[in-house]
Amino acid sequence: MTTVPVKGTVPARGHAARGEARRLVLRRLADRLWWSLCAAALLGIVVPVVWVLAGVVGKGVRGWQWSVLTTTTQGTGGGLANAIMGTLVIVAGVLVIAGSVGVAGGVYLAEFCRDGRGGLLRGASEVLAGVPSIVLGYVGYIVLVVHFHWGFSLLSALLVLSAMVVPYIVKTTEVALRNVPTAYRDGSEALGMPRTYALRRVVLRPAVPGIVTGLILAMAIAIGETAPLLYTANWSNGYPSAHLLHAPVAYLTYPVWTFYNQPQASAHRLSAEAALLLVALVVVLIGLSRLVVARTQRHTEGHRGAR
């Protein structure tokens, strides 16, 4: 029996094939356009960063002197040993104060806070994160330096910087804990573990990379801030003392901000070298964070396999 072809069938199939081909071409063009825009956006971020870093490193290396690491600042000359030590002390203090408060706040919001209360605390944290650093520095100057008569001091600087970076640590800690699978909590509860023990031994371990990222971000912000320290720590040509009050502290961002506008060549050299040291410190922090994250992830994977 011979099948008679229906009129219009072949042209309809050909028309559908041509339409599908056009749609495929349009999808490919849209895909290429999208990736081109992504590449352009990436270049828009990378090129300025590389340009700035190249300028900072070039100026710092051009007049670099190793004595800058061992001698203190004398007026607009000398070295930056006092500023290096002061920066390290400030970063360590911020890590202790802001790290303790921020991690505890993130754990509370993620694990213990009720839904009705969490919104207010998160909103307050976001508002605090949006306050300009110079405003926090001025408030710290009025309240701590003047009203409480603490003077320019290390403690005033630590409290202001800690208040500035705590919201970032709280947010990253909460997000890291909320990304831990619920099965971890359910399994520990099924095994009869107390809630605090399960949090310490089971839930926190997978969240360590995120928490470390928040701490590294806080330290990087503390390293690069100038305005709050101008109001609270001022400047000193000597090393940091053991006194928390009435003792100004040196830090690396001060010569970058102040010495750059001085007419002396030695001041320009110190400004460039301080900027180079700040870049080096940030790079070291990034390297340490990647190392810690890699180690904790390996430990977590081994822990999961053992379980």
C-alpha cells in the first residue's frame, strides 16, 4: 500500500528547522555577548588593581632601604620599625576583641537566636557596618579620648576599630554556620549529644573556612584604616608601650597619608615604603587565610570520611 504525502508537510518541517537554527544562532550570540560582558567587567576590576599595585610596588622598591625595618621614625626620616610594630599590635588586638565578639554574635544569631529577635540584631549590625569610619573615629575621639580622658591611646584605637569590623565577622560567621547541612545537627541530636558539644565538635568544623575569611577581612580592614586611628591613636615616633591609656601608637597608614604631602624626599620615601609594607601584609594575610582554609577543609573531609 502506497502512502500519499500530505500537502504542506515538508515545507512545515523545513520552516521549523530554519526557526530552530535561528534560535540556536541567537542563543550562541547571547551566550558570547554575556561572556564578553563578564570578561569586560573582570578587566574593569583587575586592570585598576594591577595598575595601583604596580605603582605602589614600583615606588616602594625604587627607594627601598632595609634599614626601614629596624630603625624608628625621626621626624620625616628614619625608618618604620615603630609603625610596623604598632600595626601588628593593633591588628592582634582587633583580632582578639572583634574576633571574640563577632564570632560569638554570629554563633548566637545562627544557632540560638529566635526568629523574632534576629531581625533587630541583624539590622543593627548592618547599620553599624554602614557608618563611615571617620564618623566612628570622631565618636571615639569625643567619647573615649576627651570624655573618658583616655587620651590618644591603644585601647581607644582598638575599641573603635573593633566596633567597625565586628559586623563583618558576625555576618560571615552566621552565613558559614547556616551553610552547614542540617543533617549534621540532626545526626548529633539523634546520637544524644548535648547541643553545645555538638556545636563545638560537629557544626563548627565545617564552618571554620567561612569564619576564618571573616577574621581575615577584619584584619585587612584594620590594617588599611587611617581616619579612626588619627582620632584615637594619633602618632608616635617610638615603639608601642605596655600602657593602654595615654600612650599614642604608630601605624603604617599614617606616613602613607601624612608624609606623602611633605616636601622632603625622605618623607616621600617613607610614604612609598609604608605603602609597600601594607601591600605585603595584606598578601601575607591572604596567604595565611588560604593555608588555614585548605588545612581545615582537609581536616573536615577526613572527619566526614571517618564518620
